[in-house]
Amino acid sequence: MTKVLDHGHVELYNHCANDLSVVNSARISFDQRRESISDKDIGLINYLMKNRHGTPFEHNMFTFDVKAPIFVVREWQRHRIGSYNEMSGRYTELPAQWYIPKPENVRARVGKPGAYSYVPLQSMDDTGAAELFCNELDASCTISYSRYKTALDDGIAPEQARLFLHVNHYTHFFWTVNARSLMNFLNLRTDATAQWEIRQFAYAVEYCFEVLMPQTHKAWLANNRVAP
């Protein structure tokens, strides 16, 4: 399990994924099968990646157990080529956990529509606005959670009581995905233009991919991190 942000994590819960799955998914075209991977097979993986023959990279599976702020998960779920099951705030009392960025990670947006960039607020302002933001956000979340708990105690249904909570509240979900879709996710969510918080989760996911499918990962890097 990899800890991410202040209360989040990424854990590889289950998998059926290795480089040989790519090789054998391609070689079935010739009614062939390998029991171990050779240099020739590594060359085949690189050929498939370079020429964007994508389907052999789909015959595998990763299931991740992820705990992340709601606003991160909503970005994550834009990647629809995968399966999701999320903790339900209708049936479960949500824990008192919310994401508060460190002051150095509070950002200002600069630029024009379509060409925005984000810079640390502290680099532009020495008035303590970043620290104030973090403190006030935490205070606001504490008050909101208290009102959420009071609503539950008063008999308000959890599906309505949760309306007090912020989008930085933590949620918990399973994500099952194949390597081809995983590479697409990583290409987009580790990019410098992606939101900083989701990038931290993507780095943890990529580590699992690299460990389980090292030759596929190397070929993907050589292909400029573009999914086949």
C-alpha cells in the first residue's frame, strides 16, 4: 500500500497481469504460446507498442483499492474504460477525513482560457494567504462534519446528511482496469498539466504497473508514454 496525500492510499488489491500475457495474446494469432519470456518476445512487445497494435495489451487485469478525495475521484471516473465500485455515503457513515493541502501546494491560476497554468501561491504572495486558506478550509470542514454528525443523530437520512460535506472529503473505491486503459490513464494523469493531487495517485498506480509488467512499461516509455 502506498500512502498518498494526507489520508489517501493506493493498494494493488488483485491482479492477473504480466508481460507474458501480452506476448501470448499476440502469438495466439499463429496458434502459439510461450511459457517464459525471451528477448524475441521483448522485441515483440516493443513492436506492438510502437505500431499501436493495442488489443494484446488488454488481456490482463489490475484491481486497485483507492482512497482519495471526492474531487480527485470525479476526475478519475472520467476514464470510463474500467470498472468502479465506490463506498456509498447513503449506507455508510463517512469518516472524519478530508484533504487539506500543504501551504506550498496551494496554487494560483494564471493565463487565459484554454492556456491556464498553475503556480504556487507562496511564490506570488507573501501575505500568508496560502496558510490562511489551509487553516480556514480545515475549520470549515470541521464545522461541516459536525453538522453532518448532528444531522445523522437527529434521524436525517445519510443520503441527505452528507450534503453538508465538501468535495475534499475522502471516499474509497475499487478500480479494475487492463494495461491498455491503464496506460491511457497514466499518460493523461501524470502529465504536467494534470491536477497535482491526481498526479500523486497516478504515480502510485504507475509503480504497480512497472513492477508487474516491466517490459511493457519500458516499451511504453520508449513510445513517449502513449497508449497503443
